[in-house]
Amino acid sequence: MKKLFGIAAMVLGSALAISAQVFKNDDLQISLLEECVWIGETRDNGTLYIIEGNEKALLIDTGTECDSLDKIIRLITQKPLQVVLTHAHHDHDGNIGFFSEIYIHPGDTVLFPKTYRGKVNFVKDGTRFDLGGKSIEVVHMPGHTPGSIILVDRAAGSCYTGDAFGSGQVWLQLKPYSPMKTYIESCNRMIKLMEEGIEKIYCGHYFYVKRPFDLSHMIKMRDLAISIKEGTVVNPQPFDRKVSIGCDNPMIATSGDIGIVYDPEHVNY
Ligand SMILES: [Zn+2]
Ligand SMILES: [Zn+2]
């Protein structure tokens, strides 16, 4: 089966030039992103990633409403699969019902769907998924949610960040809130990781950016967050898209192509 898909990828790849698409239905399309890494993009612009090692595979996030996701992943890799969530928002955990166990940070327990009947395993800072020839490390990056994590592949120089640093805009207006200070600390931690060799940030809604973020993106993001915290931010605007789990009067601060949506009542507390 894998061989068949490899051939399909080659044929499709040559037809589409830039996209080595290996699967597509109405809900989801999956393409080769890097060697042994695939990106899945859902109809509603969510993103999931599949990383395959010599012995195991890792699914990072599950997207929303992708029927039979477990069987679809099996078309890509037949290795024993572990499933980890970057955080417990529905657009990332919507398909966990297809999997008998998942990994998540306990900081997001309050957001986690109570309907899930499988086994919940907790990760913490430094937890490693050893896939055989590939080690993927958990780093806790609270802000977007209290339990947001990123998955770091130091050898490949890449990481998978869910919504921890947004996909253009980062949303910090959602309950339960974290103070801006917490988000700034996460940005600084990400900057340090990048100074140590991580070059590519693959975000949780890749559709909106279509490229990995680099160090300059993170520095701009951190500095914008500091200006919000210190009250020196230039010209923040009311953010008009209300989300049911957000605050009543969110604001957005922007700097070039990035934005931070936040609750002015919960910047420093
Ligand atoms: Zn989210
Ligand atoms: Zn999201």
C-alpha cells in the first residue's frame, strides 16, 4: 500500500509541481512536507502532521470532522501510531474518537472533551516520543491555552506548534486566560530554541501562512506582546470576530503581518 501511495505521490507531484499530495477527500488532503513528515490540511483550515520514524509514527493533532481518520493515517504509515495534541481546542482534538489513546498536557484538562472514552496520557516538559531514529520532544508553551505544547524535532531543526504562537494571529483572548507575561515567557523560550538550531516553526493552521515561521517572526511576536503588557502598543483595534469561549471586548494589536488578539481586562493579573 505504501508503495502504491509513493507512486501516486510521484505522479501527482509531477503534475502539481510543488505539492506531493498523497491523499485527498472532501474533509482532508495530505501532502509530503519533508522527508518522513506529512501535512494534513482539513476543509476548515486546520492542520495535522504525521511524523514517521523507523519504528513508530506520531500524529500531531487530529483536526475537525475527518471521517475515518485512523484508516486514512494507515494509508500513509503502517507503523504503530501515537497521537499527541498540541492543545485541547476542538479544531485540534475533534477526531480523537478514532484513536484509543492520546497524549496531552494536563494544563488543558479543563478544556478536554469529557465525552472521550479512550486512555488519556499526560506529557510534561521534556517528554520524548522516540520513533526510532527520530526523537520528538515536548516543550510546554502556555499562553494560547494553559497546556499548549510544541513538538520539537531538534535533528531536523523543525517544530510543530499548534496555536501556541498562532498562524499569523495568535489568540490570547480565550478562556481560561493566561497573563501576557506567560505568553512573553513562551516567546522567549521559543526564541532560545531557535537560537539553539530550530529553524522552522510549522503552525496549526498552515493554510493561512503556507510557510514555516522563522526567528524574525518570533522576535516580532515577542516584542508586540511586550508592548501590550507595558501599555505602549500602537493603535490596537477592536477585534470583531467573537468566539463563544472568548471575552466580550477583545482587541487586536498588529505589527506587519502578525497580530495578537487579547482581552484588555486580562493583560496583567
Ligand atoms: Zn487553539
Ligand atoms: Zn486552532
